Amino acid sequence: MLALWYSAGYAAGSLTRVGPRAFPAAVGGLLCIVAAVLLARAALRRSPPPVRRSRPLHVAIVAAAIIGLLFAAWTWGVPESLLHPAEILALIVLALAVATALAHSSRTRSAGMALLGLLLSIVGTDPNSGITRFDMGVEALSDGMVAGIVLIGLFVAGDALVCLASPALFLRTYTRLFTAWRASRIPLPVALAMRLAAALALAYACYYEAYEFSHSYFDVASVLVFGILGAAAKILGWNRFLMFLGFALGGLLDENIRRAMLLADGDPSALLRRPVSGTLLVAAVAILASAAVLSLRRAARGGNLQPAPAGPR
């Protein structure tokens, strides 16, 4: 809701010349829908959903395919058909769809994290219109957020904060993805060593990775803020990888949507009429639809979605 309200002051533009308001408004609207679905599901569930086990084989296959494509592109070059903005945005949508479908936690929450990353990616000055978006009046945000700061904050600082608070919880957040093992108690020397390593990792992230390169206390504060967000995501089972993936690809997606609509003269159906982009977009929709159907079948079979008991009449 905040994204929709804040983006209302930006120019919407037209289908041919998409303005700086369109992308954040669309992403904010989708994020509101995801939040409504999560609230409705929480009201209907009697117990919290279990965390699904990770699928390392599936992830390895997808990672190998992506690495193979990147190696082929680096060795033989990229075909001209894939350099069109329509194909680039279709590839980004497909990548986000595959990552969401393979998420080990709730796919709805994973989609919400990806959308949150997309919103964070457009903080700063819009390169097309020169308007600063979502800077909240902070001058340091006019240049946007640095991907390295977000990455280090979410993963390094986030893990360090969880380990400082509870080494057993830190181990449990990883082992629950693969096994049912629970570290109920850790020997005191091991716990102290883990906390010391976590403190050193947090200090390294704040000083050497944030302050040393930019000499900015704002970057140090950003690492800590994203560290708190990363720690909460780790404890609650939110997908940090999808959030960072959305952040890394959001600016590129926004730019290529504008370029594609400009080249298509404002006709969205032109994206589907192009063979490569149309195939990729249809594949992305099919993957998301299949993941949604499988999730609904699993919920119905497990009895997760049950109405709350009625009160006395």
C-alpha cells in the first residue's frame, strides 16, 4: 500500500512511453494481492505450514543449465534475437518464475519476497525521467542501493545476527531444509566459538565491505538494516535469495519493459507475437500455474486449508 501511495505522485505515462509510476505501481499492486492471500490463508489454517525440504537435485539442474547458457553466450556470442528488449524481459520473468517454483518455503511468500526485491531495485534516480523514486528524502538514496550492500546485509550480517542470538537456532535454520534434525543444545565452547565467528563476520561486513570502500556511515547502517531483515527472513523462513534476485534484476526489467513497449508502439500483444519472447512468457506462466496447482493439491491433501470452527449459535 505504501508503494502505491508513494508512486501516485509520479507520471504514469502511456503504453508507448511508460512513465516512472507504472512499474512500482504494478509491483506494489501484486504485492498487495500476495499479502491478502497470505492473510486469508493464515486465517483459514489451524496450524502453521511445514517447511518443505529443499530439492538440491532440481536446483543443481537449473543452476547447471544457467551456467551452461552463460558459458555458451560467452564463447559463441549472444544471438541477435535475444538482444531485443522483449526477449530480455521475458528471460527475466522466466528466471523469477523458475526460482519461485523451486522455493523450498511457501511459494506465495517467495513471490512476495521477489516482489519486494523488485521494489527496492528502483529506489533512486530514474535514468529515463530523472525523477528520484522512493528516496524518502534521504540524499544518500538518490543513487540507489548498492547490490553488494544488500547482498552482504541479507546473508552475511543476517546470519551473523542469528548466530549471535542463538547458535542452535542458526544451525536449525539450515538443517531444517534437508533433515528433521534439531540442535536442542550445543556445548558451551562450541557456542562461544560460533558467536565469536559471527561477531567477526558482522564486523568485517560493516567495516571492510561497507565503510572501507565508500567511507560512508550510511552504508554501514544499510548493512545493519538489511542484516536485521535477513535475520528475520532466516528465522521465519522467508526466501532471501529470491529477494536479492528480484533486486538484482528489477532495474533491468523496468528498463526493458519501457524499451519493449516503445518499440512495440504501445501494443503489449507484440511481446507474445515474437517467437522467442512469446515462448518464454508462456513458459513462465505455465511454470507458475503448475506450481500453484501443486501447492493447492498439497494443501487440500494435507488438510492445511480448513475453515475455522464456528462459534456458538
